[in-house]
Amino acid sequence: MHPVGVQFGLSRGLLQLRGDQVFLSDQLLEGVSLEAQLYVELRKPPTHNSIFTEIVNRVAQDALAREQAGQPQEFVTFFAGLPRALYHTLLALAENADMGRKKGRNGFVTNEDLWHEFSQRAVDVKPARSLATLRKSLFGECREIVKRRYAERDPDNARHADLIALFLFNRWNGTGLLAMAEAIVVLHSSDSSQ
């Protein structure tokens, strides 16, 4: 994130620094996490990464509406760098609950045991008439696993389980792993019907 955007976010309590990395502040993270819970509870879980941009921008805009105005350059650089700060924050939360590990500068690798458990649960998912319905069922399995892991491994951050479930599910979608899980469901259902 550009230094102007960092300073703008720090001065308004929306960002924090950990070493040389920029993260969402605890206050902003709480708002983003609550918005993610609402998405999960009120809508079908989206399978696109723009949900995070939508959520974090809305929460940050709400917080800034209560603040004094800044310069246009400050707003632009802050909002341009916000998705990266969110990504670093989500990576740290996922790592703390043993969901995976950071790889390289911006990569994330899901723990094998987590993926194995999800794949095993996918076998028991009933085939659906539409891809959206199938994905909703698979997301439900992902969410249950993430909630349980938080309860066992990082209970202090269990309130962020829905946010991390969305993060993982969207990562799997973006890397093709979700398509593999969908294939597992289809293949298992065709094996069972024979």
C-alpha cells in the first residue's frame, strides 16, 4: 500500500502495522467479519473474490463517514491498497487456526488434512440440479469444518470463522480445487447409482 494510504488508514484507526506488513485494524476486521456473517446467513455464499472488496470497502466507507474528510489522493491510495491489507489479515487468521500456511509473498496453501476432510465430506454431498445449489452445499461443509477448527485451535478468533470459510472457499474456487470437489460429488453419485 502506498505510504499516503497507510498513513491515512493508521490515522483513522482502520489499519495497523505488524513489522513491514499492513493489516486491517481490529475494529475494521470486526466490521468486515460481521458483514461476512450476514452474507453467509442472508444470501447464498458467493464464489467470487470481489465479495471481500465489496465488504471491506463498505465497512471502511461507513467508518470514514464518521470521520473528517481527507484529501482525494489519501482516499484513492487507501482504498486501492485495502484489498491487500485484507488479504494479509485473512492469511494470518487462517494460519493461526491451522487452515494452511503462507507460501511466498502472496500465496496460501491449504493444509492437506483440511483439504482431505473437505474432500471426504464432498463424497457425502447429494448431487444437485444446479451448480449454485451444489456449491451452497459444499460451502456448508467447508463452513462446518472451519467452525470446528476454530473452536479447537483458535477459539479467541472463532467469531471470524464465516469470513475465513468464505476466504478458503473462494481460494479453492480460484485455484480449481473447488471444481475437483464438485467432480467428486458427481463421480460418487454416478458410482452409487450403478
